[in-house]
Amino acid sequence: MPALQFDEEEIKQIIDRVVDRTFRMDFSWDWPGGVAFYGVCEAYDATGNKAYLDQLKAWVDENIEDGLPKLSVNGVSIGHCLLTLYEATGEEKYMEIAKEMAEFLTHQAERFAEGVFQHTVNSLHDVFPQQAWVDTMFMAGYFLLRIGKRLGNKEYFEDGLKQYHGHEKYLQDPDTHLYYHGWDHVNQNWMSGIYWARGNSWAALTMSKALRLIEVQHPSYMVIDGSLRDQLSALVRLQSPEGLWHTIVNDEDSYLETSGSAGIATALLMQGRLYNKYAQKAIDGILARIKPDGTVTGVSAGTAVMHDAEGYRNVPCKRIQGWGQGLTLAFLGQLLRTKENPYG
């Protein structure tokens, strides 16, 4: 495959604008900020720009001082930036809160079947009994792998792997190899049965990241590697001529969506040169969606498991969203890393 073509300095300037715009948004201690700040951490890791970390530290410290809300499966996604802050500063307060999150997940979070997390959010009104949503692979599964690896805590790490295996079992279609948005264990079905772009990006991005944390001799390595391999092989054949993916990946009547495209494209970049021709198209498509002020456009609003395809087609995509900023930063950061190691 030909080498990727992009201007490294231009990408750094775009990252700077996206980070700046992200910090001009208002976030609570919940998953929109969790994904946004994960992206900021990826930008910091790729560029070494300490200003990004200083801004993040100020936000986190202020929220810690104000007091933290009740935990949920989605809400622990803030833990991703806590781990990065701990690694960068050595300040134990960040790890202590991250450990509280891991303890909540391993000992208190609602589960069903083989210990799979029930999707929960910071809301008393939104309850999804015995439902698995693919979002959890990013929010909680990958977080448990990261903190388990950092601390050498086998309980956390193995629980993270359990989430990957459970979500693969219940959400990956054995025929198309795409991931469904959700599974209803009570009714034993995939509800609307939709292959949602951002959902597939949660799976692809975090499986790609997980494989960097798991020893190749661990039996889980080949399980996750096989799931990712088959999923990406299906997804690249659904990429649009514009380099993006439709919000329902196999429905050309649904709109092209940026956050899911960025997450999928990040996973493609992590495979090295194998998918370069698809990644190159994604670069052009994603950059075209970033405004001069750093706003990522074409990002679907927060999306429940909708009743039908029409529901997904009508999710608004006109406003800036934290997850759009964060997943785009993850993509841009990974793009810079390809200069260091083009083979993945």
C-alpha cells in the first residue's frame, strides 16, 4: 500500500484548533467529557504539547474540588483522562479516583448473563434492564484494561477482557461481522438490529487499543484480534467515496457521520499500511468536516438504541458534540503516530 500523504505541521495546527474549541465547551463529570478529554489526552500523547495537559488538569482539579457525582458505567469514561494525568504528573489523587471507578465497576455495577455490564447512565429516568450497548467497550471495558495494566491488577484486567468477550458474543453479527448497537437479554434480540457507525467505532477503536495491552500468548488476544480483523474487513467495503461512513454503515440513505468515521479510521491507522488506501480517503473526508475554529461538524447527537432505521436517520447532526471532538482528536493523534511507525 502507498504511504499516507498529509502535512504533519498542518495536522498539528488542526489539532491545536480542535483542542482549543473543545475547552470552550461546557462539560459535566460524565461521558461526553470523558470522550472529549480522552481525545485531548491522545492529542497530548501524539504532540507532547503540555498546554493541553495543563488545561485538562485545571478542569479535573476544579471538578474534584466541587465534589463528584454518583458513578455509572458510562460515567467512568472520565477515568481515561485520570489515568493520563496520573501517568504524566504522578499525583496519586488521580489514580485514587480511577481506582474508585474500577472498584465500582468490578463490585457494584449492574450486570447480566456472564457478567456483562448493563448499560447505565447518570440518569434516574433512563434505565435499560439487561441491555448491552456497544458504547460500554470504550466507556468501561477499555478503561478496566488500562487501569488493570497500569496497576498490575489482574482482577480489573480480566474483567475488562470479560466485557470484550461478552460484547462480541452478544453484539457482533456472525454473518456480516459488523457490531449491532445493542442487545436486549430479556427479549433475546438486537432490538432495532442496526449497525450504527459510532457503535462500530467504539468496538473497532478499543479493540485496536486493547491488542496493544494484551500479551499475544493470552487466549483473549486471538479472540479480539479475530473479531477486529473481520469487522474492519467488512467496514472498509462500506466506506463512502467521500472517505466517511454512513450513520447506519450499510444504509446509503442515512447521512455521513463524522465521529463514527473518525473512530473507525483510527482503528484502520493502527493496522499499519494494510488499510492505507482507505485511511487516505478518511483523512480527506474528516479534515473537510473540521471548521477553521476547530469545530467538528456532521456529528450525530447522543443516540439511544432507536426503534428503527428511520430513528437513526433523523438523529440531529448540526451541533458540536464532545464525542465528535474527542474521536476526531484520537484520529488526528494516531495519524501523527504513523510518521513514527508506518507499519502499525
